[in-house]
Amino acid sequence: MKCPFCGDSETQVVETRLSEDGTSIRRRRKCNACDKRFTTFETAEVRMPAVVKGGGERQEFSRDKLAAGFRKALHKRPVSTELMEESISRVVHKVLALGEREVTSRMIGEWVMAELKRLDKVAYIRFASVYRAFQDVDDFRDAIREVDK
């Protein structure tokens, strides 16, 4: 690490501490050339993978877009915001846990459907009707039978 005062590359770590929230490391450093001290912070850089849509188009992953889908499906349903947020976090964690540069929208959609099925059957049917592009009443019947299993 270069000294911000003199530009020398010979610095030593004098003290290391974990931040209060545990997401970064604070290091006090001392320059061997000018003897000045400075602080650096080390954090993990986490990149969300790109989402590959059905037509091959790639988009940035958006937690906000994911949350909007949950909110629409759960509109006026007796599910707390806390439970919804936990489900959203589980989906985001699954996306990150893949460790891939890209994830398909289909995979994300299936994870969302699994979460909604756990949270609220009506919300699950709402989401499934759009996600699977139901064409007629038989598609709804099939989805309802699936939920009743």
C-alpha cells in the first residue's frame, strides 16, 4: 500500500480491527519513509451476476425488481413485510451462492415461486399465472391442484 503523504510503497500495518458491523477490516498503517500514519479499510466486493432473460437479453440483477414482483403477488395478502423480506433475501442469497457470472430469469422465477408457495398460496397462484402465462381456466386448476398437494 502506497503512503498517501509521500507515495512510498513501504508501509507496515500497526493495528488491525474488525469494524463494528463485521463487514470490513480497519488497518492503521505507518509509512517507513516519512513515519506518518494513515488508516485503510478492507471490504469484500460482491458482484451480482447478470440476469439472462428468455430472449437472451442480459440485464443487471435488481433486488428492487425482485421485491416489486413479491409485492405485486402479495398485494393485500396477510403476509408481513418481515417475512417477505426474508424470502427476498433467500432468493438473493441463492443467486450469490451460485457463484456464476450469469443466472437465468427462469431460475430466479422458480426460486420466487418456491418462496411464494411457502408464504401464501394465493400469491403463488397470482405470480404463477403471469410467470407461466396461463392461457385458460385449466391452467389455474392445474396450479391449484399443485398447491393442494
